[in-house]
Amino acid sequence: MNAERDLAPLAPSVVRALNDKLYEKRKVAALEIEKLVREFVAQNNTSQIKHVIQILSQEFALSQHPHSRKGGLIGLAACSIALGKDSGLYLKELIEPVLTCFNDADSRLRYYACEALYNIVKVARGSVLPHFNVLFDGLSKLAADPDPNVKSGSELLDRLLKDIVTESNQFDLVGFIPLLRERIYSNNQYARQFIISWILVLESVPDINLLDYLPEILDGLFQILGDNSKEIRKMCEVALGEFLKEIKKNPSSVKFAEMANILVIHCQAADDLIQLTAMCWMREFIQLAGRVMLPYSSGILTAVLPCLSYDDRKKNIKEVANVCNQSLMKLVIPEDDEMDEAKQSMTLLAEPTSEESLSKPEAASSGESLLLSSLPVLLSIFPAIPLTVSPFYLLPGSLDASGESNISNSSVFTVTRIAVLKWLYHLYIKTPRKMFRHTDSLFPILLRTLSDESDEVILKDLEVLAEIASSPAGQTEGHGPSDSSDVRPGTVELHVPARTSQLGSS
């Protein structure tokens, strides 16, 4: 830039000083600018104020010359100081060029940008909140800056902004959530720490109800919980703990259904802390939300039942998983077996597509959804038994006759197999009529389980078979495994397929 250019109302000496490589000379020029702008404020000369800001922005802060950019930054900060409470009227023009300098290749320029923005925000206070998203966006990038001085400067600015948000009731949470949802998936440790620190601050403000938007950030929080840094993991644990306290206090306002599948996924995590935390959340969800959780039972069982066979190294997870399993079992009630044939016919006529079923599991009745979606999961846990199971465990549908897959999982041990048999027994007790329709498919599997190496498994298997044999559902005409006219009331007729391949087509 030509230092002698006429940039009125800035005096030529001020223009020269702003372009100088020495900080002291740029600071003197900034004091002159502050004095000039104060005069314009006293005269209520808004056009000249805007003109000065425009010059400092276009000709200096966005200049190609590094010293000019530094002069522009200190000049814009001086304008803000001179404007005082009126700075809110010009914040967009003041903030944007400074934020642009956050991306500068020169670390000293990034530091000066932090300093300038700190002074602007300090003067404007609550007036900066309409511009919060752009400030947060810029700060989230500087939180991971490689230069320690820049990082230190950004932390000062960050603390100031947190103070402003905490003391204000004008924070736009709705507008902020999309940005938070995006940034929460950062893999950078410093950026993650920055995000969690803001979530903790927002949680602490009484006027801000972050719980309403928890479904949008819960998955990201669980991912951060697996960070390599102990400090970040601890911060995330605290944040999740605070959310869980709020959930227990205000269960009526919690969107349990929107978070159920998120917990199902993280209950199967390889990381012990993530798995235990998600399992604890699942326990609370089942106990607080009750039958709201039944449509998600297939996913819950997929996550919970294998944990029952954990050894003492994962004792805590095993204990919580057991509580989840027992609590879920209590949600199945005899009323789930009541059937309105006309209603069922109407449901079949208006049966949604697979995609609709997946996206709206709550649309199905709780008991029916539990039965239909959980059977494939329960059966798939039995090792080394050829089953025809739909791979979409959350899809409310029973055994898939279109294909056959060999489910073999040597890591599933006796305790889990017994738990599966307990579930089958429980379902036959609570919903005998609905279960009896699937007996043709279940019976061969139960027969083969009699050769299990565990006596406990065999005993529990015999209990299930005995319940099937004595079930009133099989003794009522029209509700047995066969509707043929020669079946008499009071008899139980079980159709055992001759070959394994008939399981899905009986």
C-alpha cells in the first residue's frame, strides 16, 4: 500500500504509522484513531464512523501486506473502544475482517487478531451474541492452533465469551445447535476439549435447556468419551453425568425414543468406558421411560445379552446389563397378547414399507413389536445352529424365509444362552398366543438345544418345551400351530420339520 495515499478522514501520519513494522508506532496511530472516532460519536456522524471502519478493514486488515494487516487489526479494536456501547451498531463490520485474519499463515497475525477481537468483544459484551456462531466457529479453529501464544490468546477470548453467555438470557440456542452438532465430531483433541467445555458451560446456565437438544449431540459425546486423553474423557464423563442427572429430574420432558438407538450402538462399543456409560444410560432409560423402550427391544437385547457372559474384568458392565435385561423383561405384560383380529387385518392392509418400519419403530404396538423384532435376535445368539434370520434386527419382522445363514459365535457362553431361554419362556408365559404362531420355527431349535454341553441350558430348555406343551394357546382351536379341521380342543400338535432348511418355511 502507498503510505502517502489520501485516506481521509485518517491523517497521512496515521496512515504511515499503521503501516509501520514497529508495534509502538502502530499503537500510537490506534490512539489517534480512537480520538477521531470519539469525536464522530459526539457529533453523531455515523457515515464518517462507517467510513473509518471500512478503510481500516479494506485498506489495512484485508491488505496483502502483513504490517498493514496488523495496523488494521489494532485500528479496528481502537474504533470499538471509542464507540463504547454504540459498538453493537457496527459489530458485523468490525468482526468480519478480524475473523478473516484468524486464518492467516503468520502466527503473530493470528495472535494480533485474537487481541483485537478480545477488545471488541469486551466493549460490546452482550451485543456480540447475535454473532455468536461466527465467533464460536473461529475460536474452535484457534483452540487447535499449533502456536502456543495464539492458543493462549484464544483461551482468554474464549473465557470472556463464556462469561458473556453465562450472564445473558439472550443466547440463541436453536441457532447454535446445528454448529455444535457439526463440530462435536472433530477428532482433534483441543477442539474436542473446547466443545466439551462449552457444553459444560451451557449446561450450567439455568435459562438454557440443552436437554431438549441432547438427541442431536449424544452420539458425538459418546465418541469423545473414547478420546485418548484422560482429561478429555473425564470432562466428557462429567458432561454426560450432568445430563443424566437432568434426565432423572425431568423424565417427562426427555426424548427417550430419539436416543434409544444411539445407546444401543454404544452399548456394543469396544471401549469399556463407553460401553459401561451407555449401559448405565440404557438402564435409566428402561426404568424411566418404561414401555416407550419396547419397540427398541431387539437392539437392546442384541447389545445387552452377550454382556451377561462377561468375566470379572468387566464385572460392572455385566451387572448393569443384567439390570437392563431384567427391567426390559418386566415391561412385557399379558395385555400384549390380546388381539383384535379386525384391527390386525387393517394393520396388515396398511403395512408400511421396510424403510418406514425402520424409521418409525414406535408406530407398531409395543408388545407386537417386541415379539416380532426380538425373536431373530434371541435365536441368533444360540451358537452353531443354522438359522434363517433377517439381518435387520430393528425391523419389526420375524424369521426371514428367503435365505439361510449359519450363526456361530463361540464367545457367547452359558449365561447368555440361559438368558435367551428365559426370554423365550417369559414370552410364552406372557404372550402365549402370539408366540405359539412361531412354534413351528422354534421347536427344532429347542430340540437340538437338548444336546447342549451345559446341564443348566438343558434344564431351562426343558422348561420352555414344557411350557409349549402345556400352553393354553395350543389347546384353543384356531390358535395352535395348525388350523386344520382335525385338531381337537385340548390337544397340542407340534409340527417338527424334517430338515433344518424347513425352519423358515414351516
